[in-house]
Amino acid sequence: MKIGISLAINAPEGSGSQTTMLAKVMQETKMRQPLESEVAAGMGGLIRRVANYQNTTNALGYSFRYYASQMNHNDQLQLLSVNGIAPTPENIRNGSYPFSVNVYMITAGQPTPNTQKLMDWFLSPQGQKLVEDVGYVPVRPTK
């Protein structure tokens, strides 16, 4: 199914969302230079502008699932499926949704014993539940 887009709203240049959009979606294709009115100030601004666009139901913007579903939840938004694959936690976790990014915990050098305890806790059922509760997709499904 094709959808006509009446307004495409860009994320700010250099933002994580735009960097990911360029790398994962646009790849070698250059983005068109947007009009000043088509660039939102921050992810919250982008999400509000797409949700509140009044001339049509076909405004389009891009952001991370977390921002759209947790930080700036709006019932007027619909997350898009790509090739029939919805951005559900399971599809993101198993890699079938094509436009997702991993978030890592890293340390400088070998972790100290306390740092290792914290890392182990994040991977425990309790830690994974916290990851899910704040709106991210945990490495493992929670109960």
C-alpha cells in the first residue's frame, strides 16, 4: 500500500535520529534540504508537529520508538511497519524490524568488581524489567 505524504518533517541535523535515518534508511541517497519550517526543534517538537499536523493525516517524521512511545507519547501517532514488520519489542529484539539500533554499556578497560555487579544486574530479570519499564526493549523478554 502506498501512502501519499503531504508533509515530511526532519529531525535536527546531527541528531541521533537523523544520523540513524541517514545510515539505516537513506544510505547513499542524499536527503533533500528541508525548508526551515520542516525542521523540528528536538524530538519532542518533531513528534508534536507530526501528531498535530492539521491539513491531512499523512504527515511523516522519524524518531526512535522510545521517544514516540514513552517520552512524547501521543495517541495521534502511528508507528509504521516496514515491509509488513511492525516495530514491536519482539521484532526489535530478534532483529526482524530493520531500523533499530543497539544501546551498549561500556567501561574503560576491565570492569571493576562493582561495575561488573552493576552490569550483571542490568542483565538480570530485575534489571531487564527496569529497562522495559522505562520504555526500552530489553535483551530478553520479561515476564
